[in-house]
Amino acid sequence: MSIKLTPQKKQAVKAEILSLLSSLRDEIGSELVDARTAHWGQSVHDHGEEAAADLETGINLAHVSRHLKEVRECQAALSRLENGTYGICVDCGEEVELNRLAANPVSPRCLSCQAQLESDYPVAKVSSL
């Protein structure tokens, strides 16, 4: 089972995913530069400045980690597009809702399976500062 994509639609989806991938790579580069600048930007630090720089570096690296996860999702979507399984839920094999793919073209799961995954593996709440 697979969703029917015209060659034009397949090319449009591929272009959209490649554009997203390019943006993510640019953001990763920027975040890495920002992390380095935050940590090493000043040659003299007091303890407060050092702590602030460490916090900013940690935040930047968390963003990089999130972006890398999104890069892997894009690469997986491109693979599914090429092997004919794009738009098919990786868990149940049913079609992923078209409006879901329109909103997020790298969605690997249908709404039902995604909801089940989020229920089974809830994201840990992180307390704010």
C-alpha cells in the first residue's frame, strides 16, 4: 500500500524536504558558532560571566541536538520517498493523513500511531529556571 504521488508532487515534496534540510544544516552551523562564541568569546571572565556563558552554550547545544534529530527525520522521509513508502505509517502500514503530511512532510506516522507513541513515551517535563 502506498499513497499515489504524481511525479510533479513527488518532486515538490522532495524539494520541500531538501529545503528544510538545508535550513536545519544552516541553523546547526549557526548554533555551533554561537556556542563557541558564548564560551570563548571573552578572554577574561568572572564567575558570573562564566556561568552565563556555560548556560548559553548548553542551550545552544540542546538546539543542535534537536536540529540533528530533525535532520535524521528529513533523511528518513527522503528515503521513504525514494523507496515508495512515503506517506505510509511506519507503525501500522496505513496511509498518513494528507493534511498531516501537508503540515509536516516528514511525518513518519499516522495521527493515531503518533498519539499512541506519545502516550507510551511521554516527554519528560523539564522545570524552568
